[in-house]
Amino acid sequence: MLGLDNDPLDREQAIVALWKYSLGGKKCIDNIMQFQGCINLTINLLNSETNSTLEAAAGLLRSISSINLYRDVVAESGAIEEITGLLSQPCLTSEVKEQSICTLWNLSVDENFRVKIANNDILPLLIKSLEDEDIKVKEAAGGVLANLALTHSNHSSMVEAGVIPKLAEFLKADIEDEYKVIRKEARNALVELAKNEYYRILVIEEGLVPVPLIGAAAYRSFTPALHSWPSLPDGTMIERTSRGPSRFGASELLLGLNFDGKNANMEQAKVKAIIGRSKQQFLARSGAIEVEDAKSSQNEISTNCQFTLLPWMDGVARLVLILELEDELALSRAANSIADASINEHMRNSFKEAGAIKHLVRLLDHKSNAIRLAVIGALERLSASNGVCQTIEAEGVMSSLINILKNSETSEIMMEKALNLLDRILDPSNEMKSMFYNGPVNGSKRESDSAIDKDASTGLTTKNDEMPMSIINTRQDVLDASIIVRLVEMLKHSSSNLKRKAASILEFLAIIDGSMDMIISANIESGLDAVFQQKVLSEMDFDIENQQPEVYALQVEEAGLAVSAASRLLTKLLDSDQFCCTINSTHFTKLLRKILKSNIPFHYKDWVAACLVKLSSTNGPSLEFDNPINTEVTLYETIPRLIEQIKSTLSPEVQEAAVVELNRIISEGVVDATRAVSSAGGIFPLVELIEGGSERAVEAAMSVLYNLSMDSENHSAIIAAGAVSALRKIILSQRQQWKRALHLLRALPT
């Protein structure tokens, strides 16, 4: 009756009967599959115009594809292509969509068919189906996407199709129990995508936080502190007012109910932190935490899942809760997750309000190296926010950092992260940011969102902890002779990356009163000398440069960063007369001049040039060099910088200022200035400028090009840059600079 020559009504009745018969189980499906050609005839009915026929045909394919033995036959008969065409039709009933997508769900279990399903035609249809009104259609689409995510080669196409925001909505929203299936499938798909570090950032940006699955048993060690009076998650105490407690303790019991949002000043982040902490502590104490995840880990999809995804409020609170446990593996994984999730100001502030900082600082002294490394990584990422960085300092992190620096057995990666954190704490610009963003406004002291606030209805006063500015004396602990000696040793013997960070910290320490004696006594000159004489700067390894250009470029880049930081340090030290009396200025002048001519990126030479000028000025004119420093700075730093500004900037004003300054240098007759312009690749951007720059910029660019044309070696480059046609346009249009253009054109061999 399925035959193509039969009446459409007979074919419809036949496919409906076969579909209902197939629901009887594998034995019924085996009976159907005994007849050759039944799959092809069924797929042919997907072109029917009757909804009941379409539903029955798709339903029969769904039943058959649910059996492993027949899955290949269904896929190889063209079912995927026909279903794709069917789903592309605008007016399909929910029943047809459900049966069609569920067929794809069954087929996507086989890895061989996932790549075929994850094409540019069907992915948008699946994502659109996530918005369907029928929950069954949503579940089917989510199941297909979860299976497709198991194949890593599908990830890029899925992300480009916009699957992450759509699936994230199911995990963030407060939805009913009937959405449990789609929530589970959405979580499975996003967990697979989040295993990629780049896609993990996109998932976190959607408001989801990766949280390690550590097992419900690990939470048994959780012992919540019992307070006679509650506190905020970040440690801020809630104090009683002079009214005193109520007679029967009602204020303590009904604290949450008594909270009046109109009268009390509590920022949203603190409110979310309180709610998140309460929910997670309740789950832990009741033994219900990770129960759902434990069940889902038993299925095939989640077998290898080591983390789950929670909305940011619950995820942040869960990670902070894990930090209070005893399991060492759980502690290190939670710290790593905090580091991964700290991608923006919102997330970093959320961890601060949730009380993560105090636990991380406490764990920085843990006996386990793995935990300490994970914790220092989390603190480093959190410290990118100025307010969080101040809180880290206020929690007493300086003593732990000093112990890490003093320990000669500290690994390089931990030392690097510790130096990064210390660098941010000591950076004077952070205090300036606090003055501008957190300081007084219009002469009145601005109180923070959680500053002192009284609520007459509750009898409560919330008061913040003292800010780090009041415990600034902790920074004096860094002014320890052994610490400074350790930093100088890093300048001598560490990698370029650690050299840069050590120089940066020493620069900040040099500002503190009383530090110069210790810095000089630590033989800072030997450290600076080591930075300025790195092997990659003095000896060109042609094998590495030719055979591994990427490695050589990275080495030069890191050396340039270290040299720039050391030059800033030396410039700062030269402000001290005490240091100027001890330094061998002639020796450092030679080193800096050599670096100025080296292959390090020119934007790292600005501090080298500034330091060189200051060094020569403090030492007076040099008879040995006949004072050529200004010329060298011009040739190897100023001219390349100006040309780069002409090349890369999009601002006409910056381009004009750069070319005018370049023209001034050339017109002053600095020796080899024109050769420096051509060798730095300045001819092409100058020609481009005379075609589209301002009148003043065009005039200055043509003046520079005219000086360059006096050297016949530059003629070919000027012509190749298209100067001839540009100059002719200026002459024929009788622009203001046509005479200068004519002189330049005559100087060229045209």
C-alpha cells in the first residue's frame, strides 16, 4: 500500500498503520524491516502535503532509527537530507517537527552521522526550534544539539550559528519542572562546548559559571559557622543599634523579612551574594547538593563531565562554598574555576561580594603546591579589578606573597603569578583610580553602596570593613632587604618575563621613602646590567631566526618588554642623587645605545631613549662620544615611531602632527635621517598621505619625499609607491602644492 502507484489516501492509511504498529517494540520493527524498500517508500512520503502523512512517516523513521541495527539504513537512504528540507517548510505542525527532529536525535547518537547533521542548513533550523511553543520540539532540538556537541569538529559551526546564547537561556531562567529535559540537554551541550577555553569565555559571558563536580560526599565536611548575629558573605558585620535586641530574638529570626529595600542601602551584588550563599548552604546541609548532577553523570553524554554549569549567582556561591571544604582536589579545582570565570568586572566583583577573597588568601598558605598555584592564579585574575585588588590587600595577602618571594624553591609559574599580583597591589596608578572613581565627589564624601546605613524598622546597622588604605603599612613589609635582594637576583638569572616583573616592582619600591639604601646595597647595577645584556640582544642566532622565526620573534618581544621595564626603573633611580653618585653612567650609556640600535620592537625603545637622554643629562656632556645620543635617539626611536603613527593611526590630526614633526627633523639636516626614513618603510605611507591627507600634511609629506629623492637609491621605491600618478593629479588640479609637486616629479627619473 506504500507503493508510489497507489492512491494517496491508501498510502496515508498504510503509513499511519505501520507507524502505530512500530510502537509495539523491536519485534514489530523487525517485521516491518523484512520488506525491502520500506525505508525508501517512507522517506518518499516526507514530500506529502498532508500533515498526518508527514507525522506518520517521520514517526516511523523515528521508531526504526531507535534500533541500532537499522540506524545506518535510515541515514544512508537520504533521511537526513529529506528531513532538512521538511523542516525548512514554513508551516509545519508541532507534531511533524517533533517526529522529524527526534529522528535526527536518534541518528545523531552515531558519531559517523553527527558531522553530516551539523551542516549550515540544519543548525539554524534546530536553533529556531528551541523557541518553539511545544516543549517536545524544544527537547528534541536540545537533544540533537547535545549529541552534536560530543564531536569537537562541530563546535566551531555550532558556536558561529549562535547556539550558546539560546541554550544558556534555559539554564538561567526560573522555569517549571516540565523543562527538566531541555535544561539537561542544554547543560550537556554547553558543558561540551565549555571544554574549549575560548568557547568557555562565551558561555561565562552569557551568565553561566563552570563549577567542578566533586561528589556529594565531599560536602559532608562543610560546617557552616553559627553566628549569634549574621554577617554578609564578604565578611561585613551587621551590627545592632542602640535600640538593643528584641526581647524574644525576633530581629535575629526575621532579619531577612525585616529588610526594607526602600530604607536600607544594599547594592544588588550583595543581595545576590546573600541569596546565593543561603541556597547553596541549604543544599549542602540537607545533602541535596549535586544530586541531580550525580544522576545525569550516569548517562552516556555526561560520563566524562568534570564540571557543571550554574547561573552566575548560584555558581559563584557554590565555588565559594567549595573553598570551605577539606578535599584538596576540590579546593584546587574550585580556585581554577574562579580564575576561569573572572573574565569581567561583574564576575570579579561578584566573587568579592560572595566572600571568595578571604578564603583564597587563607588557602595561599596551604601545604599543597597544587592548591597554592591554583589560588595564586585566581587571585591574580581577580586583582585585575582595582576594587577587588584593594580587598585582596586588605585581607592580608602581603605576608603570603613575601613568603613566596623568599622561597627559592618556588616554581617559575607561581613566582610569575605572585609577581603579577604584587605588581598590581603596589602600582601607584591604582590609588589614582581610587581617587577618581571611588573618592569624594563635589567636595562631599561619597559613601559606598554598602556603607553605614541605619534602618529604624529593623534596628540594624550595616558597616563595611576598613578599606585597604587604612592598612597601607602592610606595604612596608615588602621593604625587606632579603626581598629586594631576591628581586635583583631575578633580574640576573630569571627568564625575560620574570625580569620584567621584578623590574616593575622595584620601580614601585623606589618611590617609597627609605628604600634607596637597600636597593643600592643589593647591587641593583648588576641586575640592570644583566637585563641590558641579554643574549638575544647581543648575539643574533641565525639558525633560530631563519628556521624558527616565530620563536625568535617571541624571544625578542619578551626581551624588549624586560628592557623597557628596566629602563623605566633606571630612569626612576636616576631621580636620586645618591644613586647617581654610585652608577657607572658611561657603561650604561654604551649598553643603552646598543639596545637602541637592536632588533627589539621600536615601541619598546621609547623608555630606552628617555633613559638614555636622562642618563646623559645627569652625567653632563660626554667627551668620548661627542654627545651623539640625541642623533641616535632621533634615528632609532623618534623616526620609526613617527612613521608607525603615519601608517597605523586613523586620526588625520595624529597623522598630520607626525608628518610635520618628521619634516622638521629632516629639514634640520640630521645625519642619515633620510636613510632612516626609507629603511623604516616610510616611503609608501608618505605617498599615501599626499593622496588623502590634509593640506598641511600633504605639503610636509612632499617635502620629506623631495629630500628622499635626492638619494637615487630611493627613486625606485618612490615610483613603486605610486608617487608619479599622485603628483600628476596635484599638478593638473592646480592644488596649493602644485609647484612643490612639480619639483618632486622632475627629480624622479620619469
